[in-house]
Amino acid sequence: MSASLPLHGKTALVTGVSRRRGIGYAVATKLASLGADVVIHHHRPHDLDLPWGGDDLDAVRAGVREHLTEGARFADVGADLSDAATIPDVIARAVGLTGRLDVLVCNHAKSGDDGSILDMTPERLDAFWDVNARSTLLLTAEFARLRAPHRDEPSRPGDRIVGTGPYAEAQGHVFWMTSGQIHGAMRGEVAYATSKAALAGITPTVAAELLELGIVLNTINPGPVNTGYMDPESTDRSLEDLDAYVASTPFGRVGAPQDPAELIGWLSTAAGSWVVGQVLTTDGGFGL
């Protein structure tokens, strides 16, 4: 492992990589540039239902491949993660690329079709929960089982996971994505904010358990990142006064997908592995 390619020999799975303007794409290309073998997950039908629409998956694949370093491998898998039955196969196919899986980035999310508290129905809440929270927890569980000793009996409340530590280095990295609900109200996005708040809230508990296996979990709040939803021609919300507000901020811009990708890239390396169980905001100061 060289300093310039700190993820050489590591395999990363990034979910929700179906648009070149998305955070998942930026993360996948960043990890590839650091030397990782990369598997991307996508579910284009979700994008086709949104104002910004779907991207050309062949172009997405080609873009990630362009960032791979010499000898690194690439694969992709399509799956609707609202169906829990697909999750073991997604992890298995990622492992199948190289025989190992070292980094899991749960970037996928359901967006759109939300509303205020007055619009909430069991079906709407379940739809966001299933994709954003439940599938993230199940993907993480499958990832953790790759490193967990076999056990004959299920755990009871309060039982600790028994690993084989102490560990000389992190045995894996997991990243979850939360949102702005940790800093303030997200009006009209009750179902989305609920599902993301669950991930932020459970981060310390799951991080402590994963650490018994040497796996490092952190949750990232990328702040306002324009992935197309802030473009006038493809927005799903009011943009009134947005330009004037952004111009008044210290950096004069909202986030770009590369901003959270840089943080995740660093945290995936040995240099960033001492950061554990945190909910980290990378937003250029917007939260202030």
C-alpha cells in the first residue's frame, strides 16, 4: 500500500450510484482514484420518477472506470433495496469481484413524494423507512457478518459482540448518510428526515458493536449539495431567493458532490481510521 494509493488492494461497494451528478458517483470515483477495486450499486427507476430524471448508466460505468488505477477491478449491480431479499445478493456480488469487501458506503436514498406531517400515511412512512433506514442497517449487518465469528445462539439484549481484537488496523469501514435534520427543520420532508434521523441516532450504538469486529462506522451529513435538485429546470422545491442567500455565504456556493466524497475518501484510509462512531457534517459552514 503506497501513500498515493492508500486503498490499493481494498474493495469498496458504493450504493446509489446511478447519476454522474450524484454524491455516490463522486464517492465511487474518489475511492477508485485512491486505488480501490470498486463495485457500484444502482437503481435507475427511482431517478426516472424524479424531476432530474435518470442518467445513462453506460456513461456512469465508464466514468468510474476512468478513475480506476492500474490493475484495479470494477463491477456494478442493479437492485431495488426496498426489497430486503435483494440485500444479501448485493453484498455477495460485491465480494465476488475480488473475494473481499473492505468499504461499504450506503449512499442510496429514496427522495421525492414526501410532505408535511399532515401528508403522512403508513405507506409513505414505510416507503422511506424501507429504503433509507432498513436497507442501510441490513446492508451493514451483511457486511459485518463477513468478519463475525460463527455463533450458535442469537444475542440477547445487552450482549456484546465478541471479536478477535485487539486489531492493528481497521478491519473495514462503513459509511451512512444522514441529512440536515440534525441541524434544523426540514419542512415538507417529514418521511425523509425521519428515516435519516434514525441513522444518525443509532450511529453510536452500531458503531460500538461494529468496533468489536474492528469495523469503523461513521455517518456523514453532506449539507446542501446540488445534485440537480437546485437547478431551476429540475427542482422539486421552491428556489425563491436561493441565489441571493448563497451569494451571502462565506464561500458563495452550495456543496458539490466532491466535497463529501473527499471526506469519505480520507476516512476510508488508515489515516482516517481513528475517527469512529461520529456524525460528521461537511457543509462549508452552512450549519452555522
